[in-house]
Amino acid sequence: MSQEYDQRRESWIEREAMAEAMIPLIGGLYRHNNVVTSIHGRSLINQSVMGVVKAHRFARQLDDVELEPEETLPMLRVMSEMKLGAASIDLARLSLAYKAQDSALSIEDFVREQLADIADQHGVDGRSSTDVVLYGFGRIGRLVARILIEHAGGGHGLRLRAIVVRKGSDNDITKRASLLRRDSVHGPFDGTIVVDDEANTILANGTLIHVIYSSDPASVDYTAYGIHDAIVVDNTGRWRDADGLSQHLKCPGVARVLLTAPGKGALKNIVHGINHDTITADDRIVTAASCTTNAITPVLKAMVDRFGIVDGHVETVHSFTNDQNLIDNFHKGDRRGRSAALNMVITETGAASAVAKALPELAGKLTGNAIRVPTPDVSMAILHLSLEKEATKDELNTYLRNMSLHSSLHKQIDYIDSPEVVSSDFLGSRRAGIVDGLATISTGKKAILYVWYDNEFGYSCQVVRVLEEMAGVHPRVYPEA
């Protein structure tokens, strides 16, 4: 027994040592080459030793095989020698591709072959830098800010330049910075924040952000702050149609607008992974739909493609939001005036009908409703579907699991089959939705799928993906789906 103890301990120490060796390689690739490394979509940037170890361990939940550091460390060493250009590289998927190869290439030669297109491209980044302005700084605005700061890398791609808010107090900027620094749900900001009261700026991990005070979206001259051809991300939800949002376009320095809510009228509602390729240079105003629409549309798309959908009902069990009352008080909406912290509240959702804007083949086939519950974040969508083809529970789960690993929707769909997970386990998930395989029910052509989603952070990640698409700054992804 003592010998086994020593062996286990020695194995763990070796694993830690390899993770420690990875960290400078991961950091160097990110800061010097604009290369983002991940494991099944989970970023390795700025991770601790234990974070790197846990990311490798997590891989087994998806593909049944634990990803060993001795597999990924040689990959990172080769990548660091290749003078790579900008890219997003998933080490777990690269490892799976290596194991599936027919040739007898070594892991080093395989990596060189897979990444040959971006070899010797150090310093050559064809992406143009695009200025971003956040109009409003609430729950989504602050999380989008965190993601943009995290993605700043060497300074290429999306550049967060300013936030626009209405001044709430004399020490407004200090309070705004504090809300960015501390979050009751998502935890502390990972880095440093410095406030300059005189210049009205926030310096977050080297990203200099102007704080602009205005209550009129058409009145700001962004060029006065050195901001040009910017994309304004309107996360206030106050304006949702073309007329209201076009006010931003009247401002010098603004080129395009992205709304972080479902749009009205003819505006394109974009769910990244589904219809982001419909964005054109002529689309000056685009919307990122809703958190629920982003969570369910990729899963519904996968089901349509494989099994077909006759009709269905979407029931969302949704965390309470800021438009509900904390205690009973007047509210113009039905039931939302009752205390959000004490009640389950039945309310409407437009997510089911909004799906058709991204997936026209489901127009008129879905109904929907919502129940707001006393949790601060992470929601669940329950999809009751009538299918065109029969499918067993195992067939559904195997298919959706494979979609989460190997399809073009791997950034949107995640999969888990743990019998112990609860809502808080999905805080900080970067996927639009996570299929809970153990909860799947299937009887013939009837299927019920349970999809978890972080309605704040997961949705914010989708918003940033749409931003990258609008700006044309998303790096190449390896290996290709």
C-alpha cells in the first residue's frame, strides 16, 4: 500500500511539473503570437497550475479519455518554435486528431503538419484592429468588458476603447470600476484596475478605457477620444429597432452597432454558429438575439439536421433578472412586480418564436414559456420535441456529445453526463448551452432535452463572437471542425 501511495504521489508531482512548464509557453504564444490555446473550448490563458491540470482532467468527461499533460506539453513546445501567426488552437481536439491519424507521424511532426499554414507568420497578423464602445455598463456590459480585456493579447483584433453611461454620482467612475472589479456572481476581476478620476479613464490589465458620460446616443463625438470606425455595443435594451439604434450611427467615430437583445423589425438576429455567416458589410446594425435563443438554437439546429423536428415546446427555468422587483412593488409587466427573491414567477419568453429568425425551418413549430426562479444566474431550457425520426436516449446523447466535440457547433454546444451537477456548476461556461445527457428522455419520436446555460457569461461569449465576426478579426481555428 505504501508503494502505491508513493507512486500516486510521484505521478501527481510530475503532472504538476508539466503544467508549470506549460504556463510560460501558453503565455508566450498568447502575448507574442496572438495564439489562444484551449482544451475543448476552455481557455488556458492566465490559468494557474491547478487550472491547467483541471482542464486536462475535464477532457475525459467529453471523450472518455483523460488528456495527459505529456501529450500537450510537446505540442506547446513545438508550437513555440514555429513562429506561428494568430490562431485559436484546441489542444484536446488536436490530440484526438493525432490519435485518429493513419500515418506514423510523431506528435511533433503532426503538429507541424497541422499548423503549416501559420508557421513562420510571427508578427504577420492580417486582422485589422477594431475599436469597441460599450453603451451601457450593466450585467452584460461588464462581462463583455471582462472578455474583451482578457482577449486583448498583443493588441490586435477587438480593442475596448470606451464605455458610455449616465453619470450617477460624483464618484461615479470609482463605483463603475468597483463593479468591474468585484462581481457577486462571477467573482473578482482577474487582474489589476487603476482609476484616473481627472482623465475619466479606467486602466484594466493594460487596456485604457475612457468613461464617457451621456444620456443621448446621438450626441457623443468619439473621434475626440481617438476612436474611429467603432462598433458600439448597446447593452441597455432601451432601443431595439433600427430607428432607435441608428442614433448611434450619427456620432462621429461610429461605423456599426450591435444590440445585446432581440431586435425588432427587419434587423438580423444573429446566433453565432448558426447564421453569423449572413452578416455582410452593409449590415450597420445587428442584434445578438437573447440568451435563451442562443442557448437553444444550436441544439435545435443539431436536432433538425439529424432527426427532424415536427413541432415542440420550450420551457425555460430562468434566473431572475434586474427587470424584476426585489420586493413586491408596482411593475408594468404581469407578475414581475412580485418579489424575485422569494417567488417562482411565470412570465412570457419570445425565445421560441425568435429561433425562427435564425432557423427559418422552425417557423411556427415551437411554443414557449418561462419561469423566473430565485437564483442569480444559470438557467435551463427544457425542449419537448416531436421528431420526424425515432431515436433512443443513447442515440440522442451520443449524437449531441459528438456535436459538442467535432462539429462546427463545438463552441456553442457542450455536453455533460454527471449525476451530481447543479446550476451553479455552470457558472462561467463559455458555451451557449450544455446538454445534460442523464436527463434526456426519449420514447419513439418524442424527446425531451435539458439544456443548461449561463445566461450572463455564456451569452456574453456569444456576443463577443458576433463582434469578432462583424469586425472580421476572429483568428483561424485549429484543428478545423
